Amino acid sequence: AKAKGRNTYHFYSQDLDAAANERLYIENELRTAIKMKQFTLYYQPQVNSETTEVVGYEALIRWFHPIEGAIPPSKFIPIAEATGLIVELGAWVLEEACHFSRRLKTAGKIGNVSINLSARQFKDAQLIKTLSDIIEKTKIEPTQLHLELTESMLMGDVEAAIAQLKHIKSLGVSLSIDDFGTGYSSLSYIKRFPVDILKIDRSFVKDIPEDPNDMEITAAIIAMAQKLNLQVIAEGVETEAQMAFLAKNNCYIVQGYYYSPPLCEADIFKFVPTI
Ligand code: C2E
Ligand code: CA
Ligand code: CA
Ligand code: CA
């Protein structure tokens, strides 16, 4: 049965452990899903807690599989990354999110659009061309576009990373460090990267106000961001107490279930301008 190849994974599933089997299944289904357009983007509002104004939206991919139902990004993004399929999928995300940005503007709504970039996409030599083509095609304001990168993507060849960041910035696009605090970068590096925003990872926010260590770390990240002239956004804000702690420590832009989960585009357009 093995000789029949990929599509016959059922025949040798007993040879593989369940995780490897699932991986193979998802890899196969991903190829079909890209062709069949089974993906959609949801958008999570980023809210200024002082004014309750929506200042931006993070695009988060959703896969609605005809048989499996919703497959979470944590299950398929790493596989898309490992197989290289993320470059094609990521280009689709970029274009779709820019069309959304254009539709927001047409509807008279304000707000930036943030897009998650994967390591492969960031290192892809074609990225700048892909980006500039999409910006031109969708006629969006590049300053309204924010790209989210993680610290680990910037490690390794730091000089190459800085050069790539500069290329992206030259298009007028803003850059965020996602999941900040969870990577291995040292603070002295952060200063060298031409980035605009730090996003405090949910792992630091989730146990506020019970965990004094997390509160210290969160306050320190905010203070450091201010010293470096970076904007700061907190992710995973679920409670009023978390929002209030962040505001007290000068972080006013928050994202999380406290204000809104990620929503489909139709719901975003139903959303009143202030929450
Ligand atoms: P992330 O970039 O850190 O995105 C935040 C995740 O936290 C999202 O999960 C979001 O739905 C979830 N979240 C938001 N607010 C709350 C909250 O208050 N509480 C809790 N518990 N969770 C909250 P999601 O959508 O499942 O995405 C998971 C990860 O998958 C993302 O983490 C990102 O790394 C990746 N991802 C999602 N969409 C894309 C994409 O288009 N491209 C790439 N390369 N990666 C993506
Ligand atoms: Ca993100
Ligand atoms: Ca995160
Ligand atoms: Ca992330």
C-alpha cells in the first residue's frame, strides 16, 4: 500500500503514530484547501481603552474544512511553514487583508490592519515585490498596514533581518514584534531593529492581577517600550482588571476577549465604531 503514495495514507496509518498521521493528513488537505479556497480571515479589534475607539484589526486566518470543520491555526500554520506552503497561503492572507483594509476605508471606518508574517515569508526574497504589488493593486495606505513578526525570526542572521526590516519599512509599512517577551532576543537587539510596536504576549497578561511576577514583567515591558519610543499593544486581555492594570501602567491599546473575539468581516462591519 505504501507504494501508492500520499493519497493512500489510510492504508499505512497503523505504521505511523497518530500525530504523524494527522500531520500528513493536514499537509495533504492544505494543498486542496489552498486550491478550493477553504480559508477566510477573521479580524480582532484593537481598542483604545481610554476612548473605547477601535484603532486597528488583527487578521487571523480560519480554515473551515468541509469534513473536519474548523481547523485551528495552531494545527496547520506550523505544517504550512514546514512544507513551504505558507508562502502561497501567506500571500493570499496579505492580499485579502489589504482588500479588507480598502473596504474599511470605503465604509468610512478608521483603523490599521495587522497581519501575521511567518518566518519563511519574512525570509522570502520575493516578499518586498509581493507586498508592493499588493499595495498598488488594492490602493491601500501603506501606513495603515502593520506586519507582525516574532523575535525568533529576527535572530540568527541579525544583519540580514535588519536589512529586510528596512526594505519593508521603505514601503511605508509599520512593524510589530509579536508575542513579545517569549523569545530569546536581548533588549539590546530590540533597539537595533527598526520596529514600531511591541505586542505583549498573552502569557504575561493572563494571570493579572493574581501573579505579581507577571505584573512586574508587564509593567517593565511597557516602561521599556516607552523609553525606546515604541507603541505597545497588550494581547489576550480578557478582564476589566487586566485592562485597568494595563491602563494604569500606560498601555492603552488592548486586544482580547474583554472587548471582542476575532470576528468575520460581516460582523466587523456591523460593529458600532465604539464598543
Ligand atoms: P497570535 O498572533 O499571538 O494571535 C493571537 C491569538 O490569540 C489568536 O489565536 C486569537 O484568536 C487569540 N486570542 C485573542 N484574544 C484572546 C483572548 O482574550 N484570550 C485568549 N485565550 N485568546 C485570545 P488564533 O486565531 O487561534 O491564532 C493562533 C496563532 O496562529 C496566532 O497567534 C498566529 O501566530 C498564528 N496565525 C493566525 N493567523 C495567521 C496568519 O494569517 N498567518 C500566520 N503566519 N500566522 C497566523
Ligand atoms: Ca499576532
Ligand atoms: Ca500571542
Ligand atoms: Ca504569534
